[in-house]
Amino acid sequence: MGLEQLANLAEFISAIAVLVTLIYLAVEIRQNTKAVRGGTLAGNTEIWTNLLLQMAESENLATYVSGSTGDADIKPKEFTQFLFYCRVLFVSFENQFYQHSNGTLDAEIYAGYERSLSDELLAFRGFRMYWKLHRHVFSPAFVERVDRLIENIPEVPTEKLFVDWKQLAEKLQQQ
């Protein structure tokens, strides 16, 4: 075997080695992406679980109800607590908005978060009031998205959820 043939063989072996390395890297990147997305989802789940459990505690529930209804007679302490709740909620949603935009949060999961934002917050007067007063502290892209959501969601009295619940419970009892 001549020198030229050895050089060609070495070049061929190098090309195969590069190809194997690229395949290995592609597999590693795919596994890493899955791990990052799983970690992102787990972190979001933990944030929401802790926040919702805290809001459901009896001493915090009056704050949530008074704030979400946009009660003009809300007490100063409850008002301040509600502002902090709103800040945490909207910062969390903005975080999810950017995680989705950057590809670390699955589109279907994000769509569920956005439906929750729309149906459980933006439909209620108190959260809309917070947004009007504080939207300037959020990023322009997030502000644009939330503004678009609000334009397409009718305002709903918070009592409607309770009425809907009771009607559904009655209907199910009749079956």
C-alpha cells in the first residue's frame, strides 16, 4: 500500500470518526434538552403548588377574594397582600412566557398556563386593575401578549365561578 493510499485511508477513518462524534453529540443534546424541559416543568409545578397552597390558607383567602373582585372597600393590609400576590403571579407567568419563547417549556404546557392566566386571572376585575397599574414593570413582549389576551377575554364576576360550580353539582346529582 502506497503513501497516497494510506493518506486516503486515514482521511476516510477521520471522516467516520467525525460522523460518529456528531451522532453522539446529537444524542447527548437531545437528552440534555429533555432534561432541561423536565427540570423547567418541575420548577414551574413547584412554584405554582406553593403559591396556590399559600393563597388557599384561610388567613389569605379574604385577601384573594377582596382583591380579585376589585373591591373598592379592600383593607390596606389586604390590598398590599393582593399586590404582592399579583406581582408573584405575573412574574411567574412572564417567566413561563420566556421559557416557552426560548424553547425550554413545551408548547402544550405553556398553552395550559396561558389558559389558566386567561380564565382564572385576567377575566377578573382585580387582576385587570393590577395589570393597568403595573404593566409598565414587565417586558414589552410580555405586556403585548397580556394586553392581547385581555382584549379577547370578557370580564367575568368572580361569583360566576361559584354559580357555575353549584349548577354543575346540581346537574351531576340529578344523574
